[in-house]
Amino acid sequence: MDYKYTFIGPSSSSTTKTGTVPANISKTPASNAFKVDIPAYNKSSTYPAGGSPGVEKVQSLYTVVGNLSLVPSGNMRHIKTLSTHLPLINYNRYNYLNGSYMSASAFTNSGNFIKQSDNSYLYNNSSNSFLSLGRREVSDGFYGSQYSHRYGDDNDTIEYRPTAFQQVKEIFEDTTGALITVPSGYTQNKLSDITSDPYVYTMSGGSTLPKTYVIGSNIYTYQGWYKGAGNQGSINPTFPPNVTFSAEFDDLKDEVHLVYDVKLVRTVTENYIDTSGAVIDPSWNGTQSVATGSTFTATPAVSKTSAGTEWLYQGWKLSTEPMSAVKTTPVSQTINANTTIQYIYRKNEHTLTEKIVDSSDGTTLLGVASNPASVNIDDNDTYTKIPVATLTDTSGDDWDYVGWENVTDASGVVNSSGTPVSIANVKGNKEIKYHYRLAKTTATLDLTPTPKIIANGGTVTWTSKLMNSGSTAMKDLKVQSTSIWASGLSNPVQVTYTPAIGIPQNFSGNLAAGINLTGVTIPSGGVNNYATISFTTTATGAVNQVLPAEIEIDGNLTAKIKADNFVRIDDPDEPNLNQTGDSVFENLPDFRFGTVNALAGSQTKKLDASAYAAGYNPYIRFKDQSLSGNWDVAVKLGQFSDGMNTLPTSTSISLNNGSFNTVNGYNTVSESLIPSGSVANKTLYSDGTSVVLHAGTTKGVYQINYNLNDVELSLPSTSGVSLGKPYNAILDWELSVGP
């Protein structure tokens, strides 16, 4: 940076100049700073003329630089203006009377360098074209005091700094050149400094400039860009705009104009529907904002997939048109109002070839109508079918359905007839085979014991109903017991076969080895498609023991059929109550205390062991199969009476040391008691007060056990019993279930 200047220095405030004092000005190397040597000041030996005490007379001297001009090296055209930066200039007053300085306020100097046509910069500020380097002032003041005022110091430094650059301006306008509302993230009349010479400008964010945007009721559509004022005729329509050019250091030439067409906005709604008019997938639908009068075009996908299903494009129509108006031409519609365009799709279809084959080889087609056949199924749908259980071929033979084969996806794997025919998410064409074999029949079988609760050593009659549930006659029958046969049950050596219509027949043999029912036939269909099979056994076992029995029938059946049941050995001391229902007592104790001697004082009595079978201990067995699973067992003791006289209500029965058990494997051969806790000691007074023995929160079968000696009768001292008469009291048991 070079400089030139004209020095003007010290002058008085009067019209008379005091002379010229040169000032040395030099530029600091490698810095935009000037060093100015302010000349030393010699005060005058006389005061300004006209001075007198009480009246201030001032003589001011200024040091200024005029016409200071800076010449940037390298012709830096990108700099528009420079500004000066002066350090703080101190202000001192010197008292000539006492030789001291007094501090005062300070000031700074400022101003701008204005660029000239030759690219130099001439200093100027708001008041004059001089750059002040300081002021010297001599005055006399009130009462004869004399002062010298001095501003600045020798060798002060002036810095200059660039304050503005040549700039590129970005302008958003419509096709008439009028300014428009800019899209989000952009600024109208944005200025970018040109900071070097040469300088290549590239628009920031040009690649992300929106092609269209909507503000209020208007839609703005990109038309292109051009460089320089008044050049809209040379618009570049490339999108996105790639705005890059070399700056010309001319404000009008270095403008970037982004041109948008502005029209009222209209909404085009795009809906994807099936041939019934229902929306296929809401996520496919959408809206677009377009300009009024524009032509909307679209190219719907040939196929689209939603939730795994493939849909094929069929055509388009306006929402105001019927389905019969579907067009297969390219989508093209002039938009003058908000418009809904519907794209019609249907599911892709696949062909399933169905074959009915002989299961013996899996290939021979049966002689039945429409074999093979074909059906169509939509893409990704689930193919299901219920094959007929029995069919008759052209020769009159019956065939039973045995299974199906997905030849395409699992060749050789025949799914049993019990497996539903189902192929989920069908993709592509398929071949399905339905396997049949020459007819066999199916049957149902049950087994009922009479009685079900049996005394030890008693006789049980077992009856089975065998019903033909198939489509052909049942024959070649054989009945046999299975391995599920309790050792406490005797082995029958004869069975009685009774048809629905006809005379009973006895067949001898060994049920364990199997007894053939030679010559019998049970027809299919109708009301006579059944027979009964009966036999007897003896049953021996422990109290409450479960004795299971199972039989099976074989013959011309698709598979052997079985039926099972059981009997339970009754308890002579606590007979089974044979109650039905979800929540019932099965066994309840009968407390027998035997003979009690009459005493004047109170006394207690244990249960009489001789009144029960050897080894007996009292228990309460119950089941709760209710939905809630919450239950409690309570009991009330009535007053003891001989029919005429009663014992005091303070008479009581104590139940001590009870154990709580879960009946595991209920009604099975493995039925057993699992200890599950204890039962608190309870006393039942003969006043009818209900006492809860135990409660639970889980449904099941349970048993509360007491030892014979843990049940005790307490008689008060004033019993007043009648001698030789039996006294009885009622135990009222209650099983409560609920929330």
C-alpha cells in the first residue's frame, strides 16, 4: 500500500497563519498502519493580544494532513472503502503559573477513505478533508491563570482498515422482475463480499434450492437464473442451478437473479385404490401442490407392494368419475382447481393346479370329474381348501382323503388329512396334490363303568358304545385291553356285542390278548351305525385308589381307536359323596366318640378307634375348579341332642394338627397326596358359629388330614347328660368360592 499527501500545519484560529511545520509520515512495513511524527510545540513567550484577568483569550494551533490518499498495491478492486483507526488521544492542560499538568477528557479521530476512479482512496470525513493530527492551544484564564492545552502525542500511529468490499448480490424475482418472497433458508438481496482479485463466486445452497415452494396461497415454480441486471432474456433454466462465475467488480454485473413463476396454488391428491374403490395402503397416498393452469403428469409404478402383497397398475381416473371411466393412457390432467386423481390397482394373480391322486403311488390320477383342475388366487393371499372326506370314482369305488402335498414348495411331503389345506402368502404358480386311498372307515368309542365308585372287591360292568363315523361299513373288529389296565381289575374272558338292531352275541377269549368279533358289521350312516360292547370285572384296591381301564378297537379302520375310564375304591368310613359340579366336597368325616362316662366335672374324649376300619384317620377332600380359584372351607357344629335333651352350647370339638395336601394326578392311576402346608388348630362350639378351617387362591383338588387323636370332644362340667342315650350333633360343611 502506497500513499501521498499534502501537509498543512500549524495555523491559528485567527486569519493569520503562523507558518508551516513539516510532519514526517511513514508506513509501517507489512502493516496497514501509518506512523505520524507530530512536531514539537514551543509555546509563545507572550500571551495572545487582548488578554486580561477574568477574560479568556485563546490561541489555537492545529496540525493536519490534507489530501491524504492511499494507493492499494496490486490494484485491489474488491475493496470499496477504508476507515481510519486512531488510538485514544490524551488531552492535557499545562498551568504556566505552577508548571503542572492537569488531566482532562480524551477524544478519538475517525473518518473514511473513499474509493476514487483510479482505485486509490482519498481521506474524507463528515466535516472536512483534513486528517487532524492534534491541536496546540495557549490561553489565559480567569484571575490571570495561564494554561497550555495539548492534544495528542508525538509519533502517534494511524491505522486504516477495509470496511467494505465489492459484493455479489442474490435477487429472487418473478418473471416480471418484481421481488418475491424467498424460500425458507434463503435471503432476499443477500450480499457476498468479493475478497480477492480475481474472485470466483459460487452460490451457496444452489444445489438445494427448491424447484417449487408454497407460501400462503401462492406456489413458486423455478424458471432459471441469470447474471447481471436486466439480463432476464438470457435466463438459464438448468435445475438445480449451478451458479458459478468470475466477478467483474461491477455491482450491476455481479448480480445473481433467481427467477420463479408465481401462481395461485392448487392441491392434487393422489389416491391408490383397488377395483372396488377401497384405499389399498394409506401410506401410498399423497398430495402435491401445483400451479393453477398447469398440466399435472405422473407415471404410476407398474407394480407396488404393501404388507407383502404385490399390486398391478390398471389405469387412472378422476375421483369424480365412475370406475368404468378408468383410462390406460398416460396420466395428464390440466389443474384449475383442487383435484383428486385415483390410480387403480389389483392384486397380482397366480394359478394353482389341483390334482387328485392315488396315495399308493402319488402319481396316478383318480377317475373323477375335473381332474386335474386349476384355480386363480391373488398374490400373497392364503390358499385354503376343504377336500371331500370320501369320493366315488367312475368305477364306483369309494376313496378316503388321506392328505395333501404342496408339490411346488415341498415335493414328497404329504400333510395328513388332519392338517388343514393352507398355503399362506402365495407367490407364483403352484401345483397341489390331494391324496386319496381306497376307503376305510372311522369310528368313535367310549367306555363307561357302572358303578364308578365301587366297594373294595365289588363287581363293575363296563359298557362301550362303538359308532361308525366313516362312510363305509365297519368290519373285522377286534377288542383288546391296553397296557393302561389297573392290576386291581380282573381280566375279562368274555364280551357281549349288542348291535343297534339285533340280538346280543357273546364272544369268548382273553381281553388282554384280544377278542375277535367275528362276522359282525356296523353300517355307515343312518341311525343304526353303532353297537355296544360290554364286559365285567372285579375291582380291588386301597381306599380312594383309582383303577384305570382302557380298551382299543381294530378292524378296517384308518387307525385303531381307544377309550378309557376308571373306577375308584370307596371309603367305608367316609363314602364318596358322588357330587357333581366344579366346586364340591368329595369325602367328609363322621366323628364318632363312642361311649362317654358321666362325670361331675368337665372332660374330653378322643375319637373311638373301634368305630372305624383299621388305620383310618379322618379327612376332608374337596375340589375347586371355578374360574376365580379363590375358595375357603368352613364348618358349623350344631347343638348335641338325644332327641329330648341338649348339651350346653359350650360343648365343642377341637381339630388340631391338621395337614393340608394337594391331590396330584387327580383321577389318574398316579393320584397321590402332596403335602402343601398345615392347617391351624380350630375349635368348633356347638352354637352354630361358622369356623373357616382353611382358604386358598388356586383351583385344584385338596385334602385336609387329621390323625385320629387330633379330634377331641370337650364336655363342660354341667353337661346334664341323660344316661344311656346317644347324643348327636350335625356338622354343616361349606365350600365357598368366588373373588
